[in-house]
Amino acid sequence: VSRTVHVGDVQVGGDAPIVVQTMTNTDTADANATVEQIARLADAGSEIVRIAVPDRRAAAAVPDIVKSTPVPLIADIHFDHRLALEAIRGGIHGLRLNPGNIRDAGKVREVVAEAKAHGIPIRVGVNEGSLPPLAALADGELPPPKPQRMVEAALWEIGILEEMGFEDIKISLKAFDVPTMVTAYREVAKRVPYPLHLGVTEAGTPG
């Protein structure tokens, strides 16, 4: 049982059936190619599509893509929180933020305030391959298990969102292997009431 979140007109969590989401592999800056691929993905059964927004060119294309999409869109944001702000103002239906590479709480708060003003959800998207750096360990001390580090990264960012009264949250804890992924999701499900976005990943590097 989880809270309900809406991405555009698609309900996630609560009593909703499982929602299928996938991601484009086009250059998002090429709005026509991206829209064409989104249409094909929607025809194949995808109910939400994530698009990468790695730079200003991609962010500038968001308004044109949003105008033509048959399904709600998620902007995938890494490193530069300003791209999230541009995507929100361009009409995106939701965001994915990676707490492993946007570590400045002030920048996260800027994005949350803008998302709240526009009524769109945020996915706290943790990747095993891009976790926040470990704190210094004492001699002989073993690092925490990877699932624990993933959960802690998610809870750090969730804490910022909750401090701001923001609860339109989804969570993903993606790992390179299914057992690590399942362990992390089971643990975070005990801790917070938000819907889970399930998946494995090839992003980042192991270790």
C-alpha cells in the first residue's frame, strides 16, 4: 500500500494497476525524432516515457516535445539542477532526480519549490553506480552493504522533500543485479509510504 501520485493523467501507486514506463534513446534536442519514438513506445504499451535532459539543448526542446506527446513525460536530470527548472517551465509532467549527483540541498530545494508550484511529482532515483561518496571509514571498518547505502541516499533526498511539505514522490533504487535491487526496495518500503518505480540499471560503474 502506498500513496497515490499522478504523472499527468496517469495514476501511480495507491489502488492503481502497475504502470509501464520506458525511456527514449533519441537525442532529446531532436524534438521530431523524440516525439516519433515516444509515439511508437506508446503504441507498444508504455504509459509514461522518460526523456534524458542532459544539457540546455535538450531542455530547450522540452516544450515542443510536450505539446506533441501522447503520454506523460518524465525529465531525467543529472548534475545540473537548472535543467530541472527549465524542464518544469517547459511543461514536463514529472522529474527524476539522482541524489548521487545533485548533492547540494539548496539546489534540490529550488527544484522542489518549482515542482510544487507546478503540481508535478519527483522520482528520487538512486543508482547503484552513482551513489554519494562514502564517509571516511576507520581502519578495518567495512563499508555498509550496497542496499543500505542505496536506501540511505534515497532517504536523504526524501527528507529534503518532506521538510518542504512535498509528498508527490516516487522512489527507485536501481542496481546492476536483481537481488541487490530487491533487498533495497524491500527495506525502503518499510520506511516510507511512496510508490516504487522498479527496475535494474546498467548506468554508472560497479564498485
